[in-house]
Amino acid sequence: MAKEHPRSTISDNLLFKNANGEKIYLSGVNYWPRSTGPLMWSKWNPEEIRKELIQMKQLGMNLNRSFLYIPDFMPTPDKIEQDMVSKFNLFLDMCSEENILTIPTFFVGHMSGEEWDFPWRNGRSLYEDEYMLERQALFVKEIVNTAKDHKSVIGWLFSNEMPNHGGEGPRESVKLWVKKMTEAVRSTGDKRPISPGDGAWSPEIWGNATKWYLNDILDQIDFIGPHIYPFDDDTLRHSYNPAFAIKMATALGKPAILEEFGASNTMASEENQGAYFRTTLNSVFLNGGVGALGWCYSDFDLEYQRPYSHRGYELQFGVTRADGTIKPSGEAFIQHAKLLKKIDLSATYIHEDPVAILIPTYYHHDYDYTPDDSSEMKNNFKQCFIGLKQNGINPHFIYEPSIDWSKVTMEDKPQITGNPEIIFSPATARLTAPYWRALIEFVEKGGWLYISYKSDGWIHLFEELFGAKHNLKFGFVDLPNGDLNIKFIQDFGTLTVEDSLKFNTNNLNRSCAYCPVDVTEAEVIAVDNDDRPALLMNKIGKGRVIFSTYPLEYYVSNNRNGSQSQPLNTLYGAICAARGIDPPLKMNNSNVEMGILKNGTESIYAFLVNHSWNEEKVTIRTKNKINDIQMTLSGENIQPVENSLEISLAPKNIELLEIWTEEKMPKRESEQSIAYMEE
């Protein structure tokens, strides 16, 4: 039986503080006034801005992200426009007066699909040119100095999507730029959290995205801020994208805020935009984010102003309309605030299971002469993450450490981080040789390891790991004969010899290949259509290695709505059950995410997020008889049956249930000692 690992409270993991020094969870929007867009400062309208700050507060928000428009603030290289600086200070005053916090963004720079550059730059590199570095540092210092006493400012962002504005690299130049801007902020004595505003479009999270390596700059920054606008043909993969990015970022050792997310009404109805906001705001919270900022505050009626004149979809991203009325996405913020106010963040922690997903160094590190497809790998990681979530398992990611290129001979052994009891390594072709050895040692000590096959792999410890010899052919792959039916020949976890799992192998290409094996020591748990070994279990020391001879995650990720139609999650549930992973609550619906919150009192929270576009019925089971239930949003009175309860969730909707078990009396009042919003 797996033990529950002690975890820090939600507030312990929060980064930002309000004017009273209290840690807060951030909820808000990226902000331009609805009548001006980026021309906010030159078309200054303080009355309008104040009304909009008041409306943010009414929507349950506690933060906006503000932007300094470069052409207005620094039109010449030798000075910063003091009129603009004065307006910026007035804006900060209004934020303080209306009890709304802000994170200003220095270099804008890139905005809504267009570049608004220093008018005098003349093509010089923002990262490498000494004069440009000096001018940018001057700008940062003056802005921080003029605003450092404003309590409404809780952090700084260097840019908006700097890989777009300044370019994706070179890598060393990016690292230098971040260092110079960090030094500029810190030279003023300001200690507020900083981040580059790069969108976290880094290889560590997204594969070969840009040369903005987060590992290069982690020692300079205080938080990571992904920007997410996903496209997918799978409902769950689409909806889980923000949570996936937050989990990946947090695994790098820094707090993560979803800095941008949203949808234009040119591409989604207002109702469906609101549905996306509901799932995203709450799923980010459940997956360890420190906040979420929607793009953006308002629609614009600016058809004759760039960039909106040629990027018409940017006119309709708002959570409010151009006439000031509130959209369903704005209502999602009100609902989100109501839920968070119910939770005592200082005493509550989010249950995380001792289950890890392994990210190979080949995903993000530029090793020479390696054929890895980072996009394919990312999809496999995401599918693994979703498959575990579908079982009510809350996993974390661990990164394989990169090779130290300063040494030819390695002296230190790589370590398995995060204290997992089971590691999932989906469709894995390559790990560094020392890390394969570290995984064997992990298993010998009692850990469990699941690996699925990926063609053209480099596993030099194959037989030692899997208890079987492969029968591979160099340069040639064995493809399945149609769809795959995995038949169990012994009971395993929640699966029995009566069970089988069917996978659509879809387009038969090289990545669909299976691994023919001759078993030497392992047990065969399941076989394929032709009675070949499909699932092996090998005992090493005190632990077990589970090996799928088929790339199951690849099959599922390449099927439309594969997360719902393919049984990968069923296999994952059986593996976790066999290992003894036993969450305190269990749920039967694979389209609904369940976060389990505990606070040391007699109750436990089930935080439900319906990621489906359909109404979903959910059955939750507890370990003991249920005594009482409270539903935060609907107020519906549910009658439990022994240790189970049933509820229905509307499409893309959420609910927070407080559950008391056995004969313990419910506590009807909950004290809120950590601020969600400043009252």
C-alpha cells in the first residue's frame, strides 16, 4: 500500500503578496482599456481606466497585467518620456485606490501579432548589441525607480512574448539579455518577483520551440509564465493543455502562473469561450499554479486601428464586451472567486500521488545526431498525464538531468527526484546511459517503472530491465497487423483474465512499430492479437518493471478524441492499483478531473472539473461511510448511499464538494486566513 506523502499547503507554494504582505492566489486579466488598446498612454482617459479597474474587482479579480508601449515611452534613445511615466504612476495610484494589483510589462514590444519597436533601433540586436542593452537597462531602472514604492505593483515582466519581438536566439545571447535585465531591476534595490515574459515557449516544456531555455535562466527569475492558445482534435487534450504546461513548468523548480490564455469570439461562441475559461481557471489551480490571467479584459471597437485592422480576431478576446457588459468568460471569474473563498489556502493542501512522469533529456537538449521528434514526445507525455488524471491520480513530472559537457568522464550518478513510488515513461526511445542505470537502482529499492516501446530506441540494458530479449532488426520495423487487442492472461491490478483492451493503431508508420521479444525472466501479463507478449512484468530486487511492447500513448494521441475512445487510462489504473496507489477518493468518470483537497479537519474536498462538452454523471466513493455533503455552487442536497455519492455536471462546468465521513459532525463555518482577494 502506497503511503500518502506529506505536502505543503497551497499558500506555502504561493509566491505573490498583496499590499498587506499576505500571500495570494492571482486571478485576473491582461489589460488594455477598451477604447484605446495599446494607445492607452497617448490617449489617456483616467475616468475610463478607473471604471474598468472597478469592474475587474466586481468580476472577482485581484490583478491585471499592464503594458508599457515602447513607441510612447521611449521614442528617442536618450530619454524616457516623463509625461508617460507620470501617467503610469497615476495608473498605479488608481490600482491601489481600487484595490487591484498589477504586474507591469516593460518592453511592448510584441503585441497582438505586431511588433511595436524602439523607433531608433535600426535593426540592432536587442540581445547582443551593447548600446541596445544599455538603453534597455536604463529604461528598466527608471521605471522601477519611479514605481518601486507603489504597493499595487507585485512583480515585473521584462517583455511580452520576447521570442517574437527579439527573436528566438542565439541561446547564449538570450541568457545574457535576461541577466542584464535582472541586474537592472535588482540594482534599484527592488526585490519583487521577476520573469522574462517569454511565454515559457521553452524546449523544456514544448520541445524544440525556441532557444529560450528555462534551465539557462532559472537562477535569474522568480516564476515561469506560460502563454497557452491550444489547438487539438481531442477534447481532453485540448482542455488539459494549460494544466499540462503548469505541471511541466513547476517541475523545473519555480512557481508557475498561467500568464496568458483565452479565445476569440471569432473562433468560439461567447458561451463556449466561457466554458473554456471555467475549466482553465480551475484546472490550473488544481495543478499547482499560483494564478491565471485571461487574455484579455475587453473587446475593442477599433476596426480602424492597428493591429486590429488586419488582425480582426484580436477585437473579440475580452471577458467583457466593447459596450462594457459581462460575457460568460467574465462570469467564470466570479464563479472561480466564489470557490476559492471557500477554501482556507493556508491550511489546505492539494493531494498529490507519488506518481511521476519522466521527461527524457532528449526532449529538450540538443544532442548531436539524435533523431527524436519532440512534438511526438510532447503528445505522448500529455497523453500519459491525461491517462493518469482520468483515474483520479494527480501525478508530477520529473526531468532527466542533462549530461555535464564540461567533463568527459562522469563522476556523479544521476538522481531520481521527486520521491516517486512509480514512474511512467511513455513511448521512450532514449535516455542517457547513466539514467537507465539509475532507473534500475530505483526499481531494485522498491520502485515501479512503466515503459512503453518506441521504435529505433537505444536501451542498452534491455534484458536487465525487461526480463526479455528483443528480436529487433536494424533499420526495419515490425508493424502491427491492424488494430491492437491486448488480452490479459493473468489478473493484474483491476484487470482480470476476462479483460481485453482494444487500441486503434491508426496510420501505420514507423512510430507505430511494436517490439518483438523472447521472454527470459519476466512474466507475461497480456498478449496481442497473435498471442505475442504485449505486456511484461519483470521483478528487479524489491520493485517491478512493466513493459508494453507497443507504443500505446502514440496510438491514443494520434486518434481523434483518443483520450475518450481508447482504453489507455484503464491500463494505467490497473498499474497504479497493482502498485497500491490508493487516493482517498475515487471517481468513475474519465472525462472529469477530480482534485482532492485536505486540510487536517474532519472533512475532505472533491474539486470537480468537467473537461467534456457533454453533461457528465459522476460517482465518487470514499473509504468510509459518508455522513454529510455540502455543494458550494449549486447548493443541491445530495443523499449519499453508504460510501458513495452521485452528481451531474453540466458541460465544461465545475463543482466543489465538502464531504464528511463516518460519524464526524460537519463544521459549517470555514475561516479564511489567507487572502484570495483584498477586501
